[in-house]
Amino acid sequence: MPSMADDTCSSLSDSSSETSITLRREPEKNPDLFGVQLEVTFRLLEAEKRKLAVLQRELGLHLSGPGIQKRKEIDQLKRNICRIQQQYHQLVYKDVVHFSRIQQQYHQLVYKDVVHFSHIQQQYDSFVYKDVVHFSRIQLKYHQQCIKNDQLRQELVDFSHIQQQGCMLCTFQSDYSAAV
């Protein structure tokens, strides 16, 4: 035997003339509004909870009295409670889905930023490497030039000694020829 709550929830589709509170949300155009929309939705859900609590209290009061009219009121209250609970769960589900989409977009953006930063870091490292290699080549050329300069200086010193020895030999020969 089905319970009365199942009957009230299944009869929701039959009661199209009832007034219902429908909360529709437009698609997000600006992600900065998500926090505000989440706060508004949360407050609306809290209001629906309070309505649900009032309806449940009324249902508890009406359950104590007999009669056909009371029975109709009870059924109406149960349908209202079921409708409000479904709307509440639907809103919670939509918010969870929306939040997961926002979170996924956030993670995609963070991933893109990390990949972009990694690319920039690689370019920077490449430039630094090129500069280090260029500096090393310049430093090597400088040292090679210093070695050449030292060799030339040594050759100049050697030439100077040879020249001095040649001059001394000339002086010795002229002294020897003058003495002979």
C-alpha cells in the first residue's frame, strides 16, 4: 500500500492550476556575479525552508481535526510541502552544478596561467643561456687576447735583449778593432 506522501508527490503533476514559486536563473555572463547570485539563492532557499516549516506546522495542527474539509486541506498542504521540497532540491542541484562549472573554469584558467608562465620561464631561461654563452665567448676571446699580448710582450722583451746583445757585440767589436 503506497504511503500518503507518495500520493501527494505524484499528484503534483495533476495540480497545474496551483500557484507555484519558480525561481529561474539566467545564464552567467559575468563570473564576478557568482558570489552575489549564490548569496541571493541561499537567502531564497532559506525563505523556502521557513515556508516549509510553517506549512508543516499547519499540517500538524490540521491533522488533529477530523472531516473531509480537513482532509482536503491536509492533502493540499502535503502537495505544497512536496512541491517546495522539490523546488528546494532542484535549486540546490542547479547551484552545485553551476558551482562545479565555475570551479572547472577556474581550474582551466589556472592551468592556462601555469602553462603560460612555464612558457615564459622557458623563454627567459633560453635568453639567459644565450647571454651566458655570449659572455663566455667574449671572456674566452679576452683571455686569448691577453695570452697573445703576453706573447707579444715576451717577444718584444726577447727582441729588446737581442738588440741589446747586438749593440753590445757591436761595441765590443769596435773596441776590439780599435785595440788591434
